[in-house]
Amino acid sequence: MSTKEQSATLLRLNKQAQVAALNAVGFSDITENSRASEFGQRIKWAAGLLDFCLACNRISDNSKEYFTASEWNSLTAANKQLYIKRGLRIRAHGHSFVIAAQECYNADMTTTFYWGGQGKDIDGLNQKGLGAMYGCFTGEEDTDLIIATLKDQNNSGVIGAPAAEAAKAYKAFTLESDGIEDDSNWFLPASGQMLLMYRYRDKINEMMRTFWSSDSMLMTDKYYWSTTIWDKNSVWTFDLSTGRFMVQNKNSVLLHVRSITSK
């Protein structure tokens, strides 16, 4: 084998090892056909915060677009008018999701909800203790499961799954009000997603204030529901401004809801 062939083989083996390592930390879209120039960015993403981006939809075709703060600020006023803001995307520790710019509201314009399902086991929704809840990122699947299981049920006086249903129903914009429909699959965050929001809360709040207003910031000293259960009566809840977390009874406490979406 020539030196050139040996070098090519070594490079291929090195790339295979890098691909395997990135796959192991959750980047399933990386293959041997991916550009090696992407790997450095993915390593940064896996190890910590990669970036925050303004998530928008292009009004002409409703396609999803993402802008860093500098990219958005470089657009002319006319070009900014081509997009409608949807939320703030965070990419950190191998995960990516878009945070809604507003709290979820009830029909009476209040912002607190019961979780629902007091005393009800939900098949497929597994109890998470203190250690396990740090790594729970299944909010999207869990939200659908909670809603489907509790639909129209009356459990200790609470109908259905109010918190999960509110998260699912969130719209950043509507056809009626804005000319295009928000087709994002919004959902209630799991505990791991909540913890990432807390970890980077200062930067999130800075960007929420910049792109929207102080009304969009993660609320101070207010607890938010997650999809992650402690047992059939209690759920993990989070104060995103202080990092305090505790289990709360599903039907005894009215708490806030902040939707996220995976794209």
C-alpha cells in the first residue's frame, strides 16, 4: 500500500471514529457522508452552548428560518418585514428547541393552569427521580401521551390535561390575525429542557427583551409545569429564574406554561 493510500485509509478511519462519537452523543444525522468541517461545530454543541437564534417564518411560503442577533440586525427594515417572529431557538448540550416568546393564556387571559390527572397512571410516562429527571428530554412525545390519556376525563374535578393542552394549542401567529398560520408542533417541556432554559436564562431573557419586550422574559419567582412526573399524583416543576425545582400536586396548584417546539 502506498503512503497516499495509507493516509487516505487513516483519514477514513479517523472520520468513522468521529462520526461514531457524534452519533453516540445524539447527533444521528451525522454520517460518513457529512462534511468533516461540520464536526467542530457539533463538538461545541455537544459540550455546551452553540448559539441562540431568532426563529422566524417567511411570510411568502411559511418556511422556517433562523437568524443570529447579528444576522437579524444586518437585515434592512424592508427585509425584516418578509418574516414573522416565532420564538427563540437554543442549541446546547446536543439539544435544540424553540422557546415561545409568550406565556400560554387561558380563555379568561390568566396564565396559570392545573396539570390534571390526579391519581392517574399514564402508560408510557415513566416516573423520574432526582437523578433521572436531569436527562429527560421527551417533552414532545410526553405531551401527546398526556393529552391522549387524559382527554375529557374528570380526575378530582379537573377535566383533561389543562397544562399540556395549553402548551399544544399555543400559536405564535395565526392566519386570521397575521396572514399565515403557525404550524409548529408546540409542546410542554420535559425536565431536561426546563433545566437548559434555567441554565441559560440570563441570555434567554436578554434576547427575549431584545427581540420582543420584557413581557417575553422567563417570569421571576414563578413555577412552570413540565411533562416529567414524580409519581401518579405529582410532577416536577421549575422556577426558571432561580433554578429551584420541586414536585407539585397535579390538581392542587395553578402554575405557568411556556411552550417549546423542536423546530
